[in-house]
Amino acid sequence: MEGHRIDIGGIPVEVVRKDIKNLHVGVYPPGGRVRVAAPLRLDDDAVRLAVISRIGWIRRKRAEFEQQDRQSQREFVTGESHYFRGRRYRLKMIEYDGRPGVQVLNNATLGLSIRPGDSRDAREAILHRWYRRQLRDQLPPLLAKWERKIGVKVAEVRIKKMKTRWGSCNVEDRRIWVNLELAKKPTMCLEYILVHEMVHLLERNHSDRFRDLMDTFMPQWRLHRDALNRAPLAHEDWRY
């Protein structure tokens, strides 16, 4: 599967040809990246005409992403906004000589317990370890639920901080990776990514069959995907 770029109306378009029946156009956050999955039989002229016919929609989607909320790099200080399971919290720094950790103090406040003099990076590491534990606790019941529904068996789900993807799947090893950032998003976003990657165990590519399977197992998957794309973005670039 090879890709190349063409320019249409001043917009760079990534074109990837696949063994699929229909052409698909996607616009992705944060910068409005445009990607076309085109059937092998279509040449660049046909792809160009198809994109031009959708140019109004493409420009609207790119404008939406430009206006989307995006956090600056966090400094992990009292009063700063942080997200957990789709809810925004204010951070409260608590200095003491005991074990560092995080507590949900109330519906609006996260308490970050640190040692006196802990650096910004140390404070970030404490919060990220807590996010990882919370995300790890969410995964087993979701995995069991969707293994039954989809009829696949996942060997392992791992968590890592990724800068460009919400999730990925190693089909041969039946291993799924989910982005640590999903701990900040609504649970339905985590569930959507998990299902998306599990369906890849049945269909490797984002083909018509893949979309049909997603429609079968999770009919509202597009709503969940849109909710994930609308959620406030970190300062990194994301794509999905």
C-alpha cells in the first residue's frame, strides 16, 4: 500500500490506493490533514475530480479543526486544567514528605501529592502513572465485553503515550496498543478505539468490509469518533 500527495486548491491531499470498491475522503485533526483512500482502478485525475466535488465539505471540516480547543503544554501547577474521563479538573498541588500520588478530591479538583522541590517533569510523571493505572483498570471489562460481541480473542492490550495515533493493532501477535491520552477522554472514546482495533483482527484494512463490521458491532461508532475528535486536544498532533 503506497501513498503520495497531490495538491488541490492549495490543500495537500494524501492519496493511498487500496483494494476497495469506493473512494473515501477523510479530514483529520488537529490541522485538517486530508487523506483519500482510492480504489486501485482510479487514476489521479479521477481522484482529483472526486476531491474537488467535496471541496466545500473539506474546507468546512478544516475550519472546524482550526477552531477546536487545544491545550498549551502543561506546567503541572495549582489551578491548571487537566482532564480525566472527559471531565475537566483543576489541579491542586499538595506538598508532603510521603508517597506521591493523585486523588480526585471532588467533581472539580484533582489533588497532586508531591514531595517538596519536585520538578515539573517529576510532577508530570506522577500524574501519568496515575492515568496509566486508571486506564488499565478500565480495559479488562471492556475487552471481555467486546471479545464476546466481536468473536475475537486479543492476546494483550498495552498502554503507551503516542504522539500521532489513538491506537494501533499488531494483527499477527493479536496485540493492541492504546494511547495513554485516552485516560483523559470520555469512556465511550476509549471503547470506540478498542473496538476499532479489535475489528482489525477481522479486517486488516480500512475497507468497505471494515466499515460494515464496525456498523454491525457498534452502529454509533461515527458518533464516538466525532466525540473523540471534538475533545480538547493536547499540544501534540493527533490523527485517527
